[in-house]
Amino acid sequence: MKKNFVLFFILAVILFCGYFLFLGSYPLLDVDETRYVDMARSMLKSGNFLTLYLNGDYFFEKPPLYFWIECFAFKIFDGTNELTARLPIVLLSLLPLGLLFSICKKVKDIKYAFITCAVLLTSLEYILITKIAILDSVLTSLVSSAVLCYFYTFFTENKNKKYFWCLTYIFTGLAVMAKGIPGLVIPAGTIAVSTIIFKTYRETFKYALAGIILFLIIVLPWHILMLKTYPGLFFEEYIYKHHILRFLGSDVIHRSQPWYFYLLTLLWGLFPHIFVFLPKFFAGIVKKIKTRNINFNFNQAGSLEKFLILNMITVLVSLLFFSSSGAKLITYILPVYPFFAAIIANMWLKYIDNDNKTVKISLIILNTILLTSAFVMCFAKFVLPSYVYKDFLPVQIISLILIVPFTILNLCLIAKNKKFENFISTVIFISLLSGCLTPFIYKFDYSFGQNDLMKFARFAKENNYTISTYKTGKKYSLLYYSGLNRIEFQIDDDLNRLDKELDKENHLVITRNKELENLPVKVKIKGTKYSVVEK
């Protein structure tokens, strides 16, 4: 009992340090965070909770669930700010975490459940992205919950199966209302493949009708209403452009990447646990080839083996779907992490229970790399411009304070063969590093241009100015931090149009500094990357 309390306490520390610490202490990020939060704020202000608007125009790119969640948080906390925008997204991520812990405990034990949740919470991409107020975090929570409820149907009593099947379809419907087709494809693909592999046709079809009805009750009303209200426009924008064309090609958002893009993403996204996954993964392949033991009877698999197979199926379905899409962003792959965590946790557990020299060497390499990076970081002053180094200095100091002692501790624990203690030290280190560094990393990132935009936006708000831009791209931090209903983003090089904007009274025109030499303007307010200009 005492040991279980300690494990729960460590998870609580990881959650607090990695996800809640300083959550509202840094500004919203361009482009998606400022864009979506401003849309939610506008929705609450207008009282129109059905039609989405961005910068005064119709927005049919996404369904509305994320924006409803944000509006609810703004209403409950009586305000719109960085904390109230991010907090509901982080809280929602606790839902699949609870399901994951519960099912891992059921198929193995509490130690495996603890390791799985700790791996998930400290995987680099997951810990960085899920505390940002974007749609992908909401999609990940709901898709993961849907799939984990489906997994539960394999391990619960017959009398309870119907409840988990219903929850599977309910969460799938909510996932679709969060981000459209991806919310359906991953759960449906996992169910289809698993049904074939485990030959559970009868059970799958038994609950299909009731489940589909629940799914449609959640998904259809808003979609039908939009099709009725904006028949041609909604179909063309939402269904054809942002679902069909966006999947088939990258021209919609211009994010073309090779098919192996997500494999490369996972190499850093699963850090630091990739140093356990890769040696165990390749060792397993070599062992299968040497023993020629490739055949496997799925129906005779034990609970843990069956659970791991289900997670592998979900990982492969997700990777195939997202890799097949013409448009790729690193955030799209987030739903794969809970299922990778279950697989990697089993590898950690095997290493902890049975010594493995390959994994041990890999972990020594990991900590050596971290210690070397701390040493290299000491020389940042000599390679970064002074104005950049000023913002980088807190990152350097915190990194050195955390990296050096923890890596030395980890190397000592590895030398003494304290493998479980090494795991605990690693996950606490990552959560502390992320929680303490995140505000400073983003503030460092703002120094490359967003600081200028936020300063100009606040200046406009204080002086009741309107704003337009010339060839800056669509920077929604200007919209959010100015509080304006609309900003004119000029993306072409029409100088006559720019001239008209410059003639407006109480108006700021913003452009990139590299455009200044080619424009008949003078600088009114100079920034690092952007400037306010006038005739």
C-alpha cells in the first residue's frame, strides 16, 4: 500500500511539474493557438455557438467541439487568458490517462500501469504539445479514450461489455466533432483490423447498430444544420476542401512531407524513451529471425500479450493513415503516443526485471549526450547574437541546474544496477525540465518575431488603432492581442493596395524588415523582425 502511494505521488509530481507548472505564464503561440483561442473568444462574445468565424470570415475548416470547450472554460473562469485557454485542454488529457492506468493495471499490475503513464507523460512531443491550446490535443484525448474503451471490451466481464462499446462510439463521435475524419478513422481502423485478427466478428457486429446510432446522434445535428444553412459553401469548404483534398494532397495547407516524416518525428518525439525502444525493438526482430518463430496464435495470447497487440495495431493504423495524407504536421501524430507508451512501458519493465546490456549501454549513451549538451550550452554566449542570448540565458541556467545533477545521478544508478530508480529519476527529470523550461523556451522563440507583433498589437489596443499587414503571413497574435474583430492581411505585392492602407487614420501597417528596402515607406516603430511603417 505504501509503495502504491509513492507511485501515485510520483505521477502527481510529473503531472504538476510537466503540465500545470507556469501553464499561464507565457503568451499564446502563433499561429494556431492565437487563432483558435481568438475564435473561441469571438464565439462567446457573439453568442453564436454554431457557426465558426476567423478574422470576420466564415471558418469551415474544423468542427466546433474545441471552441465549445474553450467557451465553457472562459465562462466558468470569467475571463479569457493564457491559463483559461490552456487549462481545459490539459484537464481533458487526464481522461485517457485514467483509462490507460486502469487497463494496464488490469492486464498486468500497478507497476506496469505506473510506468506506462509515466512514459506517456514524459515523451517529448506529448509533453510539449498537449499543454498548448490546439485542436490536436483535444483529438488525442478523445481518440485515445475511444480506442482504450474498445480495448476494455477484451478484458472486462461480458455483462459490462456493452457499456464500453457504447463509450467507444460516444468518444469516437466526440473526436469527429473535435477534428473531423481523423476522429473516426483511427478507432474504426483499429476495430476493423482487431476484429479480423482476433476473429471477434460476432461481438463487433452485435454492438455495431446501437453504437452507430449513438455516434450519429452526436455527429449529425451540427453537420446537418451547417449543410442546411450554408449548403454549397459548407460542402465545398468543410467536406471537399478540408477533408477530401487535404488528405489527398498538400496544396490546401502547403505542408508536403515524405511518407517517412512521422517515423523521423517519433525518433525525437519519443525522447528519452526511444533509447529503450530502439534496442529492444531491433533485438526482438533479430531474435524472431534467429529462432524463425514468426507464427503467433492471437487467440491464445495472454491478457498482456493481447493488450500489446491491440496497441501495435492502433500504432500501425495511425501511422498508415497520417503517413498516407498529403498534408503532414508534427502535431497530427499525437494520438499515437498513448499506445506507444504501453509498448515502451513493457520494454522498460523487461529491462528492469531482467538485465539487458544493450538497453543499459543505450541509457548510458543518453545520459552522456545530455551531459555533453550541458557542457556545449556553456558556450552559447559566443555563438548567439547578444539580443538573442539575453532571452536564451534563463534556458541555459535552468538546463544546467537540472541536466548536470540528474544525468550524474542517472549514471550512478545505472552503474549500481538500480534500474527502476533510474526510470523514476529519468521521468522526474524530464517533467521538471519541461515544466521549468517551457515558458523560457517559448519566450526565447518569441524573440524571433512574435514579440514584435504582440507589442504592436498591444500598442494598437491601447491607442484604439486598427491594423493591417503587408506580406507578413497571417499572424493571429496581432488579432488576439489587439482585440480587433478583423485585420487585413495583405499577402500579395500590390503597392496600390498598400498605399491605401498607409493613408488610413489611426491605423498601423506592419511588414517584415526584409521588405523595407523595396517599399516607399519609412519606419515608425522598429522591431527585431517586423516594423510599423508609414509614408
